[in-house]
Amino acid sequence: SLQSVDYEDMDKLWKKAMKVLEEEFNDMTMDIFYSFYGINGHKKLQNKELSKKYNCGPSKITYYCGRVLEFIKKNKKIRDIFSEINDLMHECLKEYDDNNNNEPHYIKIKENTEVEE
């Protein structure tokens, strides 16, 4: 059973990561980043759609996303948060494997970070 994994911890970690990003970048940059990758409750949009929405060239969209990704790569605080998220997910998958005799499986991660079989 995956119920023993603390989903509240996972949710808190994601919120913490988003807070670090949102303190560093303005709303427009974050909206572009979230929409480009379809994360944090945003519908995934193509570069062309974002360019139209923000009335700029596709290279500008790539630039904004790149700035956020570069920040993630260089910022120890956010890398540590993502490392915690990764560890928690691996713990969740190991528990799932242990309880299902390592049978092949698929796990769908919902936007609210719950895991369903």
C-alpha cells in the first residue's frame, strides 16, 4: 500500500520549491516556465502559443525558461529540495515494488502529487 507515504510532505516540498522560484522570478517568467512544462496547475503550451500570449518571439520564451532552469542548476537550496522530492518518490516506488512482488507497474502522478495505482 502506498498509503504510508506522506503526501503532505511531498506537497510541502513542491510548494517550497515553487516559492524559491517565485521569489527569484517575476510572475510572467514563472507563468511562461510553468506553462511551457505544464506544471504547477498550468496547461502545457507550445512555444508558439506562449509567444502569441506574451507578444514576443519564440526565442524570448526559450530565454525565460532557460533562465529558470539555469537558476535551478546553480541554486543549492532548490537543488536540495528537488533531491528530497526525488528521495521521497524513490521511497514510494520501492514500497510499491516491495508490496507487489516487483511486478511491472505504472504509476500516474496527479497534479496534486497523489499517487494512484
